Amino acid sequence: MRTSEADLLVIPDRGGSGPDHWQTRWEQKLSTARRIEQRDWNNPQREEWVPVIASAIKEATRPVVLIAHSLGAVAAIHAARETAPWIKGAFLVAAPSEERLASVAEADPAFRPFPRDKLPFPSVLVASRDDPYSDFAQSEALARAWDAKLVDAGAAGHINAESGHGPWPEGLLQFAAFMKRI
């Protein structure tokens, strides 16, 4: 599938992925990408975030491909439970572990437990071996549960601007390969 044939929905983490984040850069580069905006990026609430994502998915005019980072990936998977027929694929990056997410005071505990059902659409989970929000074994377990292809990003931190992943060309190559598969 070509990116021009899909609605690419960008779903940021807590904080909203600032101007140097790879999601912001990809959104600017990919003509059919648009960010799903949340009312409060700093105090994520499942009862607010998930319906906003689900609504954006249902309102899309082309097949949907999700591009989600960290807590955004978890929220996207929650939303996918009711919107799977609209979703063509999901590119998930740096999903946190439930244990580490529990230590983030601003994150609503209602995001846990994470859905563990097999996803009914193709998906990729990109994970780092030294992500402060998840250990690699937990990322492997999530990928298995979701039946997502696991991409080992090596020692890449949280795969955000702070870990040096502004443009993240390696990720864009992985995303392009994923789009060719769906």
C-alpha cells in the first residue's frame, strides 16, 4: 500500500511529541498524515484519549494506518477493539510496559491492563533494548500477544527526540517496508 492511499493517523505519547520528535517530522513529510489531537497531552485519561482516537479512525475517508508512540500505542490498541474494521495496519513504537507505566503519576491507571488479544490487522512493534519505559522481554511479550512483527531497534532509548531520534530515518525505512507489506 502506498502512503497516499491511506489515512496515516499519528498518535503521540504523553506530552504530544514536540517539534523535534520523529512523529512531528513524519507528519510534516507524509501528505496523508495527520495528528490525533488530545485535549490534555500532559495528564492522559483513558476515557478521553481512546474515544478521540476511535472517532478519528471512524471518520477517516481511506484505509487507516496508525503511527503510534509509547502511551499513544497503548491508547491506539484500546481504540482498535471497537474500530478494527477501519484499520489497515499499525506501526507501534516504544510501547511502555504496564509496570513502568504504573510509575508515571500522570498516566491514568485505567490504561492498564493492556489489551492482549491478537490484532486483526498487520502490525509492527519497534522496541529498544534500553528503553526506560519498557524492558525488551516485555516488548517481546506484547508483540507475541498482538501478533505484531517485533523490530529490534537496538540500544535506542525511548525512541524520541531526547534519545536522538528526531528525523529517525531508520524508522522511516521500517515504516516504508511495513507499508509495502499491507
